[in-house]
Amino acid sequence: MIEIISVPVERQGLHDITHQVAQLLDEAAWGEGLCTLFVQHTSASLLIQENYDATARHDLEAWLNRLVPENDALYTHTLEGADDMPAHIKAALTATNLAIPIIDNKLALGTWQGLFLWEHRKSGGRRKIIVHLGP
Amino acid sequence: MIEIISVPVERQGLHDITHQVAQLLDEAAWGEGLCTLFVQHTSASLLIQENYDATARHDLEAWLNRLVPENDALYTHTLEGADDMPAHIKAALTATNLAIPIIDNKLALGTWQGLFLWEHRKSGGRRKIIVHLGP
Amino acid sequence: MIEIISVPVERQGLHDITHQVAQLLDEAAWGEGLCTLFVQHTSASLLIQENYDATARHDLEAWLNRLVPENDALYTHTLEGADDMPAHIKAALTATNLAIPIIDNKLALGTWQGLFLWEHRKSGGRRKIIVHLGP
């Protein structure tokens, strides 16, 4: 089974999509299997991270922004905006796809794991994620 | 088929789990398919790396520890210990899940590839990895 | 279904394999499902990235080469050449496997997404990628 979900992003950073994917799983009543997520963009990524303390996510975003700054003299790909090349690098360092086992109709996430879309551009818009449910 | 394996970790760094997963595959006699591993924690990750020369693994750990040091002035998430925020960042830069093809009942790893749990905390304990075998 | 593809690499950096994998999909006529790629090496990785503007790929390679330079005083694993330890680190920071949904017999890549083998050594040769097609 394949579904496409669309995630509105209004800013750079982590967007919690745990509930949206969990709801899709609830409706599918898939039993046991594997849920694969795939983001169809090269300047956004998928991440499983701490779902509880927002300061951990804040520090993670700040750390990556410092590691991959805008306006680095190294960049030659600059026509699409100062946040474009850092976005491609950040996407390359993180995940385009995730696979999470399904047990009893639910994502088998650990207690502190949430599911996030990590938007690396500042412009906002909508991002498409393909959700594949397999046996 | 879904199994959960528990890995004892006694220190920060790479823990070889190749044998433990291979044994599970031996018992399953799965033929051909796909083995997906998923670690249920946000401060540990999964890695496929050089299985032969321990100096390569040592350098990899040392390099990441230097890139993501403890007590960085940037961190605001500090209540859970000096190794906690670096652990979340290291986990975000590495993999929460891996998928390895199964051929003739075995993981189709390359000659020099080993399978590791990468513990990013110093405290030790046990880590849970879900192993999913699919067609 | 499992197939092994062999990719000739003549230099360090990104090698576009989109067409090679798409051709395999065309021949398989798989309908709907999941395509998993697994690279059997510890100094090469798999990447989904911008397929259009070569400057983005150039900057990505240059940025990672600067982050993980050769001849770092930290390295103790130096017997296999100056590009060997950086190659292991780069492989650990990027992906050994990718999973891409299949819709209507085709990889469900986004408009700007290409599929690349990222060779981290300079010596060249051939790299083996296992392609698994699942339901």
C-alpha cells in the first residue's frame, strides 16, 4: 500500500509528523509489517529524534546551522538563494528515507522517539512524503 | 517476522552486532529477502563499517567526538548530562535504521562490512533493536 | 527479486546511477512496491540529491572534503593511503542503503531527485550495489 502525505512547512527546522503518520497507520490496520517513508525533495529530510524536550530539537537545529552556514565562500551554487546550498548539504548528511517496523497496527517507535520532517529552506510551502506499507 | 534483540552496552562507541544478527538469520532460514534493523533510541545509532581493522573504528569515534564535543556553549539542553546533547546530534547524523538484503539465508554484507550499534552515551545499559525480516 | 549492479568509478565523487536503476525497474515491470539499494563497501555510499545543477553536486563534494580532510593528525589508521580514513568517515556520515517506493513500474523520485553512488576513494575501480525489489 502506498499513500502520499503532504506536510505544510512554514519555517526552517523540525516539523513533527508522528501523529499524521500514526493516523494513517490507524486507518490502514496493517497488523505487522514495515512502514517506509520517503521525502521527494533534496532540501528537506526525515528524522527520528527526541519527542519530549523541545530544547534538544532547538540545539540540534542550531548546531547544524552552525556546521553548514549560509554564505560560505566555498559555495559556487548561489543563484537559488543563500539557504539553498546549505539545504542540499544538510539533506545529504541526514535521511531521505526511514523504515519503521509496524507491530499491532502501530509504528514501533521507542518511548522517546518522534518522527520529524526537517525543512532546510526558509521559504516554506508544502513537502510530499510517500508512505509505503509492506509485509 | 519481527524479533527484538537486546544489546548490552558498557561504554560509548561501536559495538559489533554482526554475529548476533547473523545468528537470528541462521535460525530463521529466511532464504531471500530484506532484513531491516531499527534502534528504538535517540542517542544510539546503527552503522555498517569496516569490520577488520580496529584503528579505523577508533579514528571514526575520535573524529565524531571532536566534531560534536561535550560542553559546547551552543547547548541549552544540558540537564541530562554533558554527553546527552552530543548523543542526540550524533544520532541525527547517523542511521536509526538499516536495510540489508538477505541472500541464501545470510546477510548480503560485503567482505569488509560489519554491523555495529553505535552507543553515544557513556552510561551503558541495554539497547533494543527491532529486526524485521521481509520478502 | 534481487539483482546486483556493478558501477565503474573512475574518480572520487558522485556518480549518477539513476538511469541504470531505472532500466532495471523497466525490465522488472514491478508495478508497485519498494526498491532497496545496498552498497557492499565501507568507503562509498548512496545518495539522493539534486539531479539538475552540477554546481550543487560540486559544492557538496567540496564541502565534505573540507569537513573530512586527508592527513588529519587525529588519524591512526593511515596504512591504506591518505584517502582511506576520510573515506570511512564520509561513508559513516552518509547512507549505505536507500529505499525508494515504486509506483507504476518506476522509482517514485521527486522531480529534482537523482540517485548517486558517492565514491570516497580516489583509486577508482568497480563498486557493487545490491538492488532488492519487494512488495
